[in-house]
Amino acid sequence: MTDLLDLTGKVALVTGSTRGIGWCTAQLLAAHGATVIVNGRTDADAVQARAGELESTYARPAAGVVCDVADPDEIRGTYQLIFREHGRLDVLVNNAGILDDALLGMVSDDMIERSFRVNTFGAIHHLQAAARLMQRKKRGSIVNLSSIIGVVGNEGQTVYSATKSALIGLTKSAAKELAPHQIRVNAIAPGFIDTDMTRALPPEKFEERAAGIKMGRTGTPEDIARSVLFFASDMSTYVTGQVLGVDGGMLV
């Protein structure tokens, strides 16, 4: 029987993949055969170290690229590099993101601009460049990491919610446009995931949010990575334009 999760021969770029959900996703894709391109914003040593870790652990090629997703010029350079080195891209995971909280009336112009540049504009630039490469092979999968906050909102997170809601609109529109090229575009809306980002919350706030999860535990980066694997693999060849909530029942 064909292994529909086998990614051998496929090239995958995971943005923001030196730690957290991105790193867990990079490892899982590599474990299933993909040549993974690790991405970080500034630390070239960390990026190359992660790529080397993938190569040594999974005995397959990997690469690293430093690219600030808020910089369109760096994104263009990244895809030129991918084309020169690999000649193709099969999977894009738009994972890189930032979280800044502020109550209405305290939201600064800098917060709005930075949040949208990283969380939304960067994803658009990556999606557009990836689609050009994928059209050469007439297939591909793009996975956008949105958030439960982009679905239901949250007080104090107006800007973050807006950036993640925008990714849902991006996903649905791009899915319609790219489907004739056999390029699938889907989104994942994680709930409360135990990462460095959420652990930066005050302990009482962390426990308060965790208490609202019906399944009785916070999510893990592995929970999200497994969902990415589904969308990246041939398990989902007839699935596009969908937003998968991975939230342990927060919205039940």
C-alpha cells in the first residue's frame, strides 16, 4: 500500500522554524522524507545548526535560509535561492509570527505596522512567490498558521486577531485561485499551545486560559505539526480552502 504520508523527493520551506511549532513541524516533515528548508530571521548560526540537526537525525538533505518575513526583498531573494539550489518547492508552511497584546486606546502605530508586516504581509509575499514555483510542477501545498484568536477574537488582542483573521481570508481566496493549478491552500487555527510565546504570559493568565480547554490540557507543538503534515502530504489531495481548528475543544 502506498504511504500517503511519504514526502520523499519533496522540498518544504517552514518559516520561523528554529524553535516552537516551526521547529517541531520541520522535524516531522523531515522524518517523513522531505528536504526541509529551515528559516530564521537573523541568527544564521542557529538556522544552519538546525539544518545540520535535521541532516544528522534523519539522514537526508536539509538547508537553512536567513530571511526576515517582514522584508519583501529578502523574501524574493529566498525564492531565488530555492530555485537555484532545488529547482522546486512543494510545501510552504507560513508559520512565522509575533504576538503583541494591547488594550484599545493603547495600540501604537508601530505595533500595528510590525504585526501586519510579520503575520500577514509576510505570508502574502511568501504565498505569492511559492505559488510561482509550484505552478511549474502543477502541484503543491501551502499551509497558513492562523489562530483561534483570528476566529473568535480576544480582548487585548485586537491587532493580533486582525492579522490572523486576514490569513483566513487569504487562505480561502488563494485556494480558489490556485486550485486549477492543483495547488492546495489551507489554514490551521491553533488554540492555546504550550510554547515560549504563551509561557511568556503571567502564570495566572496562562492557567486561566488553559482552564478553558475542554480536553483538559494545553496543546503541544506536536499537535500542530501533525496537522501540518496532513495538509502537506497526499492524505489531503482533495482538501483546499479549509481552516482546521486544533484547539482541544476550546470552541466546542
